[in-house]
Amino acid sequence: MILPQQDASFLNEQELDLLRIHSIETFGTHDGPGIRLVVFAQGCQFRCLYCHNPDTLDVKGGKIITLDEIVKRAENMKSYFRRGGGVTVSGGEPLLQRRKLIHLFEKLKEKEIHTCLDTNGRLINDEVKQLLDMTDLVLLDIKHINEEVHKKLTAVSNESTLKLAEYREASGKPMWLRYVLVPGWTDQEEYLHELGQHFKDYKQVEKIEILPYHKLGVHKWKELGMEYQLKDVESPTEESKQKAQAIFSQYFREVILK
């Protein structure tokens, strides 16, 4: 059962079996392998200039759903998961609700359902490590390899993101990297090579996905009364996308251009 936001103010989410979400997508094919149930968690501490879902940022926004409802929906889709699908928790930033996700992933593993976590790596602590150890696949969003540019692009450091990558690598469990190609911000050759050099010896990185920048979420910024600072930035050219793919191909086993 999904509870409307206004009815959830009295609930103690630290004690009850609940998750604050933005939405749920069924039959997702862009957030991990196979066909997936994608849960978009509410709340994020990054402030990416190009965010296409600014309505997921507010940690008090969204709506409340029980973990059992998510598990039930996943069970109803199990016949579609047979070719490698499962449940992906994305965001927002799911690590902000890591305790709840530990419980959720426990329930999903009992049902033999593949778990995937799409995260920006905002923090790394014992609870996050416990969650990562229960996660079959991590999709790690690398916003920028250069810390100073990362701060300008997201308002926070990339230190914890890279530490999370280190932990995942040491665990021996798979991860995919995701990289948004933003003209003038993340498409410079030196930064693409720097990112490749950083991860070239990682054995657990199965692939990197290049996600070309777009403006499909700009209207949401306006609706929320927020100023969109990249309004003059256009989508990357075909040449720029091919260049990024070629550079990453020097360092990664598989490079996917979305």
C-alpha cells in the first residue's frame, strides 16, 4: 500500500518497514540487466546542475511505500526476470535510506530476486558496506573525476564516490560505471583519459555507460521555481559522443553509448 505524503508525517521511518520513494517503474530496461522493477528513492544531497529529476531532491518529498509492497510487486514480475532481470533501486540517492534498503534486499534475496543499486556514492560507512555486500550489481554514477570540477557540477566532493568504488572493487563483486556527457563540463579529452586511467586496473568494472546530456527535465526546474543554470548547453554532438566512446574504449572492456 502506498501512503500519500500528507498521511505519512506521523510515521517513524527509522522504526517502521517503510521507504520514501518518488515513483516506481515496471518493465524498466535502462537501469541494470534484463527487465527490471525500478524503485526511485526520494531525496538526494547532490545538486547536479543538469539533474533531470529535481523533484526527487527533497528528502521530505515523495510518498511512502511499505517494503512488503515492493517485494510483492517484484514477485509478480518474477516470470519476466528469468533472463537476468530483477529489482533496481535508483533515485534520488538510495544510500540516504540505506537501513531500509538492507531490509528490502534481505527480503528480495529470500525470494531469489536479483538486486541492483544505482548510486552516486554519496557516502561510505559500515551500513553502506553492509548494503553493498547484499547488492548483486552496483551502478555507480561518476559525475566527474576531477574533484574541483565535481564540486562545481554537484556542490559536493567526489571523495566518497571514489572510496565506494574502491570498496566495491575489493569486494570482488561487479559494478557498472555511468557517466553523463555534458558539453563543456565532462567531455574534455583530458578528463576522459583521467577517468579511464583511474579505473583501468579495476577488475570488477564490467562496463561503462555514456549517457548524453539532454534537457528533458528542464521544465521541472521551472515548475519547482528553481533556476536551471545549463539552459545554454546543448546536447553533445555525434562527434563528441564518438570521441568519448573511443577514449573510454582504451580503458574499459565494454563501452555503451546510450
